[in-house]
Amino acid sequence: MRQRELIKKLEEIGFSFYKHGSNHDIYIRGKDKEVIPRHKEVNEKLAKAILRKWDYGL
């Protein structure tokens, strides 16, 4: 899955950009925090696991 696609889906459920880490970007929603690798392509299993964690309908 493309990184931009994953970020777009996280933003749909209320996450917003917080800061850049060394190799990852950090997104927050209230007290929830998600770390997204900074690659053009994110491993499909990882992307699905992140979305499943936040109950995004796949």
C-alpha cells in the first residue's frame, strides 16, 4: 500500500500529523498515537494491521 494512501485512511478516522521521527512520521488522535514508516510503499501486512488496530473497515 502506498504510504500516502495509508495516511489518508488514518486522517479519515481522525488522526493528524504530529511530528517527524528519524525514519517514521507520528500521527495522533487524542491520546492515540500511530507511527508510520517513511517509505513510498508500506508493507501490505503492516498497513492492514495498522488499520485493523484502529477498526478501519477493510
